Amino acid sequence: MSPEQLQELFTQWQRGTVDWQGVEQTLRTAYSPTIAGSDVLVDMDRARRCGFPEVVFGEGKSAEAIVSVFRAQAAAGQNSFATRMSPELSQHVCQAFPTARANHVARTVTLTTSTVQTRGRVVVVTAGTSDRPVAEEALETVLWMGCDAELVMDIGVAGPQRLLANRERLQNSDVVVVVAGMEGALPSVVAGWVSVPVIAVPTSVGYGANLGGFSALLSMLNSCAANVAVVNIDAGFKGGYLAAMIARQSQIEKKS
């Protein structure tokens, strides 16, 4: 429930068009989870508390469960976003909601039912094209959250001249998300060239000693660059979410 809706509710109570029992019932409904299906509870109050609606993690869920969440959110005027969606799940959801948009590389589905004011700029960078699925997940997350976003591909440390050629684009952002596997060195290098936060996302891309991304994770955690923060392995959503929150907040600070 928005502040405007809350004000209107109490105005109606003052006028006598709604009794106190009606006010109480409305508040209980607004600030309680809504049952969307036999095995799903949707936190409809998430947007008020945290700024954005609940996001669906698609793995392990049935198509019917995901559709029920989208339906409940759409009815409340909330935008929906699902990650780790198989082609079959994406197809089912898009059939149920023709205006939904699937990104099969990112494995995401986005359903927009209300406008989010665009604020903040995020650049998502990959070390190599093999990191693209995780980077695309971060990019789709940033776009869903209402930020201007750009994807810069394949500027890993094996070709440092490629990073320098894109330095101005990175510096002109509010946050940079760096997605890298192998030894995970790129976030530290990027951070040494920009004056904005760098969100490092390690990927499971790499040969044996990469240990499924664990080597890259440790490299990023041990970064000497002070403006680097690290999320989990292959966690494009988490990296994108944090970046968008920082970017949007930074724009508020600049205007105030």
C-alpha cells in the first residue's frame, strides 16, 4: 500500500464512508502475504519495505507456481521478474502473459505492469563471452529495477587495451558490475581505473583449478582495490540488484 493509498483510506474513514472494521481489514490485507497457490506465498509487502517486489527463483518451481506469483503481482500493479528459468518455464509464463519478455541467455522473464522511473546508470562488463549468461542476468535485473544499463563484452585482462578503450563508458556510470571467471582478476583492474563502486561477480567458467568459480571468488574477495564488493558465484541477479540499488540511490543524493 502506497502512502497515497493509505492517506485516501483514512480520509474515507474520517468522512464516514468506511468504518473502522473496513480500515482494519484493508490494512491486514495490504500488509500480509497473499496466497497465490497451494504451495506459494507471495510477499506482497516486499515493495513497500524494500523498494521492489519479490523476485521468483525459477529452478525447482512448477510453471503453475510461477504463473500464480506473476498473476498475484500483476493484480496488485507490481512488476514481476523471474530468474533461472528454463526454456519450458519461460514459454509457459509467456503464454500466460503475452506481454512478458523472456531472455533465454539470461534465463529470465520480465513482466511490466507499472512504470518505474528510470534513475541511475549501470555498466555490466564481462571478462569473456563465456561469462555472458551471468552478465545478462545482471543486466536484466538492472533494467527491471529501472536503471539505464549497458553491456560491455569481452574486455578481460588477457587484452588490457580493450579495457582502456572502454574506460570513459565505465567512468560515466554510477556503478560497474564486473563478471569474470578463470582467475577473476578483472574487477581489481577495472576498479583501479574508475571512481565508482565495482560489484564483482565470479563465474564458474574456467579450467580445473578454477574449482567451479571458487578460485575466482577468492581472488575477488582478496582484491586490493578498495571500491570492490563481491557477491556469490554465478550470482548475476544479486550483483545486478545491488548495483541498481546503489545507482538509484546515488542519483537521489546528486539531486538533493
